[in-house]
Amino acid sequence: MTIEYELTKDDYIGFNMYHIENSEKIKKTIFFQRYVMSLILLLAPLIIVLTTNKTFGQWYFYFIMVWVLWIVFYEKNFKRSIKRKLIKMASKGGANGIIGHHKLTLTEDKIIEHKTEDLSYDKSIINKVGETDSHIFIYISDVNAYVVPKSAFENKEEEEKFKKLLDI
């Protein structure tokens, strides 16, 4: 089965945001930065009290407020920051070779990417397959994937046939 499609900047950003939300490594990093690093905000009042003549309660109240705000908004701000960087990178040509026309053939045992030279891979190279409402992501490594917009399929049956070839 061969499909041809155009990948847009939105598809590129969509894949990266999907990856960020589903990567175990990134989830662990966010957890560490969100909770463990923020504990510094709770230790800071102790240091201030020991080095100044301010009262503990006065400082602790302010740092707890900052800590709560950090915990509540960190992940959302992290994702917004990544999205902004992706948009900037794609706008400056950092996604060349990703954005544009693609042609992909999927057989029972191969994935063939049609470029200036055809690249053929055994289907066993597929690490995992992810799916959203608008995309199918065929991971060939922990961070590299073929991004297939569902709009590339003429109908739902064609999409199901493609997914069956992927064994999902």
C-alpha cells in the first residue's frame, strides 16, 4: 500500500508534542524538575532565616506560594516553551526534509520511503506505533518516526488497511 501526503509545520509540531507527552524519559525529567528541583523553594527560607534576622514564618509563606505556583504551572509552561521553540525552528527551516511531500509504501514485511533514493527497511525496525485523532506515528527508533497524517487516506477503510499492515 502506497500513500502520498504533505507534512506541514503543524504535523511536525504535533509529532513532537505527542512525543513529549508520551516519552518516559521526558516524563521523568518533567517530574524531577517539577517536584524534586522545586524542593529548593522549600529549603530556601531556612537558609534565609539562618543568614538574616528575618522570621521563619514570614519567608516560608512566600516560598510556599511560589512552590505551589511552580507545581501547578510547571508542566504547562514547559510544553508551551517547547512548542514555541518548535515553531521558531520550523519557521527558520530547521525542519527541512520533514516538512513537505512524502511518499511511503508499506508491505507485509517492508517500509519503503520514497525520496531521491528509495530507502527500504524491514518492518521489524518498527519500535512502536503511536496514534492520535489526526496522525499515525511509526517509530523506527526511540525518537525518530514516520509521521502519517490521517488526512492522507481517502477513507476510513484505507486507514484501517494501513493500520492492519502495521499490526495495530
